[in-house]
Amino acid sequence: MNNTHLTYKKRSHGIIPYVFVSPFIISFLLFFLYPTISTIIMSFQKIAGPGDVSFIGFKNYQNLLNPLFFTALKNTTIYTFWTILVLVPLPIILAVVLNKKTTIGRNVFRSAFFMPALTSVIVAGIFFRYAFGEQETTFINAILGKFGLEPIVWLQQKSTGMFALVVLCTWRWLGVNIVYFISGLQNIPDELYESADIDGANSFHKLMHITLPGLKPVIIYVITISVYGGYAMFAESYTYWGTSNPGGIGLTLVQYIYQTGFNQNDMGFASAIGITLLFIVMVVNIIQLSLFGYFRKEED
Amino acid sequence: MKKSVAFLLILVLTLGIFVAGCGGGKNANQDTATNDPVEQPDTNDKNENSEPAEEDSSPDKEAEVTSLIFWTFQELHKQFIDDAVLTWNEKNPDSPIELVTEVYSYDEMHNKLLIALQSGVGAPDIADIEISKFANYLKGSTPSLVLLNDYIGSDIEYCVQARFDNYAKDGKYYGIDYHVGATVMFYNTEILDQAGVDPKDIVTWDDYVEVGKKVVAETGIPMTTIEITDQWTLYPMISQIGSDIFDSQGNIIIDNEDNIKVLQFLYDMVHKHKIAIPAPGGSHHAEEYFAFMNNGGAASVLMPLWYMGRFVEYMPDLDGKITILPLPAWEEGGYRSAGMGGTGTVVTTQSKHQDLAARFLVFAKVSREGAIKTWTMLGFDPIRWDVWDAPEMSADNKYTDYFGKGIFDMLLEIKDEIHPTNIPEIYPAAIDIIKRDVVFKSIREQSLTPEEALKEAANELARQQ
């Protein structure tokens, strides 16, 4: 009697946890693991049409050695570099300002900065696409005109095209990063600043020796997601240029996947680009994390 | 015991949610065609937020109504096909059709269709495929599209056959176009009058340049604009001169001498004669361009005839100021047009009613009535040239109001001056390269000469082949 009760209890304990995690397990298997595995398989195949599939070894990967892929890789890397360069220091400064109790209207500014993150990329992208139009009357050119500057053809030159992309990204994600950094700032104990005051440190010293080291975990987190975000960028470039990217100035790796996969119906090659992208992002992040000493910390 | 039942229930529920999530898209965005034809134009935005429809449980009618699904990326095509359904049901009371049209955005529709055909489930009965994507669907040994030769039959004699070859593989026709897409020159007569020139005097491209110089000198307005991020300037002119991107065997000839000559000519118009400018916004479909042209920004533009619709819709201020003429020839007596663009409507092999769908499709687009409707409803030049002089073609509509009458008299003049275009499997990649690199690098960026730009394109295509 006692014995059966025990096994029953044991068994019910055994099932319940699985029930609760099953939605996640199932969705992981169905929408993550299965597509990943089938992408890896497809990257070794030539998929000509329905039922017309053949294994071609590493040919898709050999085909990656072409100027377009390198253009896409270069653009994506430059974009990621700039977004990190802008979207780490700028939000830190703003977060410090907004975290000060003396700042007037800081709650208003916090929500105002956060608002763009709630818009859809496509809606925001279309707005910026028109703002960066090449006529004199478009938003950005009209502002330049006020300063007596000539209108610029923004979206048909490499440097200005990249600028437009980074501006859109900054506009959208600035507020989110500010929120991360503010929560990081609030975790830094006030005592540290107080004792620094007693030691006679000025604000710059406090920023360099207390605030930044205190924010390190948040900085690592923000950079890591920025690397993923930067390399996965697609929608911004798509709303600016659609599929006809003049001179490949906005061609990103994901857009290259899209073009080969859907525009040219070469799913095998597109899969190979996707797998390569996965490795690139992993390598970049591992380098970045080890530079910050993230792994060393784990071992301690 | 109870608990394992509960577990099973939860499992079923969870799976149910997933299955529902997967299947939901199928019935969403539907909008029946035959139910309330009168209200059709008003129901357009229904597509965006209509509730997922229930399974088809239409009330029993006398003859069995066959329900077909049609995918398109163009709202106008929906109206055209819906109208054809009404006519069909009148003429074929024994096999009535109920057509469900789903309008998607351009990319979304082509992607969905590609994946549906690739995976073997979920494709519609009938679908529109734009010409620059069509080759994607003919890849592989057995295309998932229904062969249409037998359905078209002898009607093809009255059609511009080059338009069928665009959607063919080994002489088998898989798609039916809406129009010929004869490329013409749209002249702004107000500007030309101001400069004191008559477009009818222009015979060759050299004349065109001379007139252009006069226009620029007199008015300061550029003679024309050139597409940088689209193919509709370079490609028609290449076709007009008798060349192409590929030869009939599918070999790459994009860098041949004729093509270099054409691109060099475009370069000279912009940078040497200074009578042309890159189209604002990069293409003749950019918002910047519509505003620019509507304000009398350029004296003429080269586009296929289907561009009429854009004038009527997006450039209302030019009403009555635009005249349509054949292209200037490369040499006297040379061809004065090119057949450009298009959308092939297909029947998929996943359809359960392939025969009916194919018969309906041919009725809608190849029959005399259908061909006339492509003009009266869509403003297209019908693929069937034997209707071009039908009285309906010169009746008043919004296009004759805007451009004046006699469009089809002009078209009849040039109907035999259109070279066929060759569309092998790698065609989508070629169009991508023209849109991305060729004109941009040679004319806008000037980082390559026209010859280098075309050579680079040829090398890139060869690599992809």
C-alpha cells in the first residue's frame, strides 16, 4: 500500500515538469532544431525544383568565394561596427544623465527615448526612406537647406547609405539600450560614490573607475545582442532599397540569403550562406566575449 | 488515472494550438469574388484584416459550383479576373466557378508560391507570376505548372507569339500574359512646344539627342531620365537594337558590342550631351520620380505602354499634356519598340480542377472578350493583336481621356517591330545584376566604363551559371 503510493507519487512528479516544459520543447524542436538541421542538409544540396534534389558536396560553400558575398560581409560588418560604436557610449551618457535625480523631466525623456522601439521596422523604415529622399523638399535635405547646404542623394552612395542605416538603427534602439544601462546603474551601490567623494575623486574619475566597471556586465550583454542584431539586419535595408540595391550599398548577409533563396530560387546556396553567417556571428561573439574576459570570470 | 487523462488532454491542447497556428494562414485573407460583384471595388481592403473564413460551406446551387483560388500581387488584376468570372458563369452555366482571390504584396506572393510549389502543399489553383521571377518556377525537370498549349490552341495565331515564348520551356507554354508591353516614348508636349520642337520629327536616336539639346537650351529642362535601379531603360533599348541579355540558346551575351553601344549611348546622353539625368529616386516607380515628372521635370520618358496607368494615377497634372509615340529607331527603318515586362498567369499542378482552371484562364485572357477587357479595365495593350482595331479599343475611357485617342493605331504600326526576348533559367539573376550594378556603376557612380560594367555583369552571370 505504502509502496504503491510512493511509486504513484514518484511517477506523477516525473510527468508534471515535462507537461509544463512541453510547449517550449515542442516549439524548440519544431521551429528551431528541425529547421536548423534541414538547413544544414540543404546547404549541401542543389535544389532545382520539387523532387529534383541532389547532393553536391561543398560546392555551395565554394561558391561563397564571390564578390557579392564579400560585399555583403563587409557591409554587415561595417554596419555592426558603427551601431556598436554609437549605441554603447551614447546610451551610457544619456543613462547617466537620466539616472541623476537632479535631471528635470527624466521620466518624460525615458519614455520618449523608448518610444521608437515600439514602432515596426517597416513603418519606421518607410518614414526614414522618405526622409532621406533625394529631392530638396525631403525632410533631411530641407534641414540641410536651412544651413545653405546642397541636397544630397542619400540612398545612392555608399557612405551616405550606411549613414542612413545607422541613423535608423540608432533612432530605434537608443531607448532600449538606455533602459539596460539605467538598470545597470541602479545596481551600483551608492556607497562606492560616497567613499569616492571622501577620497576627493572628481566626476570623470568616478565615471571611469566606478560607473564603467560597474556597467561591464550590461555592456557585454548589449554588445553581444548588437552583434547578433547587426549581422541579422535585413528589414532596414529592405525598406530603403527593396531588392534593387544600387551597387550593393545596402546588401547585407541576410539580404543576400533572401535574394539567392527567393529571388533566384537557389535554396541550397542560400542555406550555405545562412550556416556561414551563423559561424561568423558565433566567432565574432566568442572573440568579443573573451576580450572582455567573460570566460575567465566563469572559470574563477 | 485521472492525472494521465489530464496530461493527455493538455498534450492534445498544446498540439492543437500548434496545428491551428500552422493552418491559420490558409483561409485567412480570403474574399470571394462571385458573392457580391457590385460591391467589389469597395471590398479591397478586406484582404488586410478579414477574419479567417470558415470552410467553404456555400449554399447548394443547381449546378455544382467549383471553387478556385487565385493569387495575385496586383489589385487591378483581381478586378479583371473577378469580372471574367462573371462573364464565364454567364456563358458556362453548366460549370460555374466561384473564385477566391488573395492579393499579396509582390515579394510575399512570389515567395509563398515558390515555397508552396517546392513543398508540394498549399498552392492555389491559379496564380500570377511576374516575368522576372518566372524562370524560378520553371526550374527542375518537371515544373509544377500545367501545360497550356492545348488550351490555347489555334488562338495563338492572333496573338503576339513572343509574349508566349517568355513563359515557355522547350516550346511548352506555362503562362499567359496580360499584355504586350510595347515600349514607347511618352513626350511632354507642353515642354516640347515651349522649346519649339515637334516630337513627330524625331526618327532616330540621333535626332532625339539633337532635339534634346534644343530642349535643354531653350527650357533648361532635361530631355529624359534614365533608370538606375530598375531595368526599364537599358533593357528595352537593348531589345530594340536587336540584342538581348541571352541568346536563344541561353548563352550570355550581355557584354556584346550592341549592348555596349546602348549603354555608352545612355552614358553620353547623361554625361556628354547633358540631355538626360538619372531618374530621381533611381527608378521610374520611385515616389521622388512621380513628383518630379508631375511637375514637368523632364520632356520625355521611355517606358512600356503599361506605364500609362502610372501617369493616370500618380501624375494627374500631366493630363492632356502627354503624347505617346514609337521609340526613335537606332537607324532609319529600324525597329521602334520592344516588348517589356509582363505577368504570366499559371495553373498549378496542385490544383484539383486543372482542366477547368486552364479553360477559364484561357477564356479570361486569350479570348476576344478577354483581350478587349485587358484594355478597357487595365489599360494594357492586349496580347491578341486582332482586337487592336476593334471599336471598343477607341471608345472613351480614362486612358483616352488622358492620352488622347489613336493609341492603338500607333501600336498597330509597330506590332511587327518587337524582338522576342530570351528568358533562360538564370534570367532573374541577370535582372538583379542590371538593377544592382550595371547602370549604377557606369552612369551614377561612374566607377566603371559602360564596357567594363557589362563585362563585369557577364562574368558574374557566368560564375552563377
